[in-house]
Amino acid sequence: MDLKKAKILISKVNTLFQSMSADETSIAPIEKDLMRSYLRDLYEQFHNPALQDTASAPVSEKEDEVEEIWIEKASAPAPPPPPKPKPKPRIIEIPDSLKERIEVKKPEPAPVQEPKYTPPPPPPAPDPEPEPEPEPAPAPEVSKPIVAARPKDLSEDVAALFEMSKATELSEKLSELPIRDLTKAMGLNERIFTINELFGGDQDAFDSALKQLNSVEDFDDARNYLMTLADKFAWGSKNKSKKAQNFIKLVRRRYQN
């Protein structure tokens, strides 16, 4: 038995074991193989029976000494465990036999080529459905103008506003020429004067009246509406009658051909 070589192997086993126990979660496979190699060589050193008999007596004495030392140390109180040292970088001595095993690389398997996926042809597009013919748009309803009814109790002053004398002079005939839009028939000053005198200064009432008068078809309907306005705003009074007559003449021209 070569005890010197066995001692070297035991030292290597202890060193490698300390390195492995420093970080148990990341033991490399090569460390495991190296530990097996050391243990295998150590086992072969003590497996020879011829050498084992010659060295049995000294070994037993050493074992007794080790046991005595262990008992004495066990009787003393155990010192506190030293702080865990930081793991040192591992220096692994790889035997030649293991190097040859590592260097021999297994041939990588040839990559399996998967068949290319060919998508199926898309289904034929359905025939387009004929678009339904659009329904004719309904004709817009023509709203008929609302014609005010003639007041029942019409005063004589209001009725006198609608008495028109026939034009004889050329200037009078020219002043009765037809017009198409009452909103454009008056100048700015005349418009302001009419609003203040005949509509009590209410411009909204004046604009609504012109819009209503533009929408009726003949003067008969317009007369009924004007009588309602004359009764509401007292056009028959002395200070309004002259202006009211001129305004009624202007409205009458809207319906002349």
C-alpha cells in the first residue's frame, strides 16, 4: 500500500469536498466526476489485501489515537461556529483520464428539418349580392302657410286702413310696382321707423310678420293676418294710421303680378 499516495488523494478529496459544500446549490457535474475519480483511486489503494495485512497494526494504533482525541474534544464545550467564509473561486484539478473523457465530444445530431407548412388555398369569394335599388326619397311636404283668421270684432278705424284708392298719377302707379321679397323692400331708416311705430319696437315681431307675409299666396290671406296685427298693435290710432296704410300698400305689392 502506498500511504503517501493515499494521503495525497485524501487531501484532494477533502479540498474538493470543502469547495463543493461552500455552495451546495451549484455543484458542477465535472466536480461530481472528479470526486468519483478520487474516491475510486483511494479505494484501489486500500483494496490490495497483501498490503493491507502489513499495515493493519499501525493503522489500528492510529485509529485508537484518533478515537481518544475525539473523545477528549467531544467532552469540551463546542465553540461557536466561525462565520461562514466567502466562497473562494474553485480550482479543480482534472485527471488525465477525465480530460480525455471530456475532450471526446459527442457528435451533434443532425437537425431535423420540419416540412414547410403550405397554407390551404383560400375559399372562392362568394358572388356579390346585387345591391338593392335605393327607394325614391319621399317628396318633401310643403308646409302650407298659417293664415290668421279675420278678427270678428274689427273696429272701423282698422277697416279703414285697407280702403285703397285707384292710382291715377304716374308716380302712384310706379309706387305700386310688384316686389318679390318684403324683407328687401325697405331701407334701413324706413325699417327702423316701421318697427318703432307699428310693432312697438319689437324687431322679432316685425321679422316674423314679414316672413309670414312672404309665405302666403294672395293678398286676401295677407289681409286677414294684417288685420290681426293692426288690432294687436292699434294701427287704427291717429298717430299710426298713416304709417300703417303705407305699410299695407307695400305688402299689397308683394301679391301683384
